[in-house]
Amino acid sequence: MAAAGVSPQQDYIQHHLVHFNNIAEKQTQVVNFDIVNYDSLFWSILMGLIVITFLYLAARKATSGVPGRFQAGVEMVVEMVADQAKNIVHNAESRRFVAPLALTVFLWIILMNALDLVPVDLAGQIFTWLGWAGDHHHHGVLYYHRILPTADLNIPLGMSLCILVLSFYYGIKVKGGGGFIKELFTAPFHAHGIAAIFLAPANFALNLIEYGAKTVSLGMRLFGNMFAGELVFMLIALLGGAWTGFNALSVGLGVGHIVAGSIWAIFHIMIVLLQAFIFMMLTLVYIGQAHEGH
């Protein structure tokens, strides 16, 4: 039942924007460690395991002769990522870890994003049939199982925080602890003598802002694009949900549902790949920047 003053369309959208979590409440704060979104964790971990298995099988079946289609496809992706890593991260030792990291991030985000192409209500229905709370009630509100991890801000921000930690790690590894801290207070405004002391607070503040802005923008960019795409799919689903029988309006909305859904799904394939590529490239750029001074 829709809440008072809320239309069935609004209720449908709101219902699909609430995660299956441990307290059956909608997250209202950007940071709240008391809430665990089980659906986001399940699908992100599952997609990560699929990526690891996929790469393991590719490495295990690799041959030195003429490669098959599977091996050739994997090699193309690996070489593409390796070339980007070589152009951005110039430290060969660091690339031994960073290049595989970028490859894993790229394929992982592709799989997570691709879940948005699954029909909006399918996952909830399947889990309801299996008895695993596809839909559940709490205080009269209907909560849902959301399948798209990257439309949950916690997942992209969690990944971007990991990139931030790696940037700190490589910055300290390459420049040393003292050199890293020194750069925080002496760049980007380089000065000598008394001027350096006066500029130190401004340099430190600017560096904090830079690290924070890069981290937040990295996560928010992926989240914003995928969340918007998810909303569009929900709005298109409402066209089909308006079916009331074989009349002109219902038939028109039904045809519009199929046409609009197909067009948006095809266009969304580009978004799925593009957002994964952007996240991978920025991962390389931020870690590459950690190796260099201002």
C-alpha cells in the first residue's frame, strides 16, 4: 500500500531505492557504520569472485601457441590495461601490483555495472520465491533487494578510499615518510626561509582538499552515473506497469516501455564500460601522481 499522500508511482520508486539491510531502515547519513546493506555486499563480492575465477582460468589455460578466442580476448584486455599502466605509472616495480589492480578494478566494475541491465523487478522476485527476503515489511513500509552495488554510495566510496590508502602507501614508499610529510607542507607553493613557514598551513590545507576531492569525486562519479541509470530503468518500468487492458493508452505505454527500455539498455552498455574505464584510469593516475612530486 502506498503511504498517505504518495502516488503508486512514487511508492514504486521509493520502494526500489531502499536496500535489504540489517535494520530495515533507509540510510539517511553519508557515513553510518551501523547499517550493512546485505544486497550490495552479496552482489559485489559475487562479481569479484567471478572476476578472480575468470582471470584464474584464463591464466591456467594460456598457451604459447596460437591462442583461442577466450585467451585472445583476455590478452587484449590485459595488454590494454598494461599499456595504460606503463604510460602513467613509470615505476616498474610498482606496476607489478598496480597493473593487476587496475585490471581487476576494470573487470569488477564492468560486472557490477552490468547488473543494471537485469530487469528491475527480476532479482526481488527470484529472492522472494527462494524465501530470501526479496521484499520485506517493517513499520508498514515495503523494503527491497537491490541488485546494483555501484548504485549504493557505500561501494564506490569504499573503493575510492582504498585507492586513497594506496596513494598514501606509494607516496610514503617512494618519497619516504619524511619526504611525504615535507611535501604536504611545502607544495604546491614552494618557498624558502620565513615564507615557507607562513605558507605551510595553506599548503597543508590545499593538499588535504586535493586528496579529499579526488577521493569523493572518484566514488561519486561512478555512483551518480549508475544511480541515475537505475532511476531511468525504474521510470521506464512504470510505463509497462500502467497496463490496464487492451486499450489505446495501455498499448501505447506498453510499446513505449519496450522501445524505451531497449534503447536505454543499448545506450547503457556504453555507460557500463565507460564508467569502469574512467575509474580504472583515475586509479592509475592517482597512484601515478603519488610517485611524483608537485
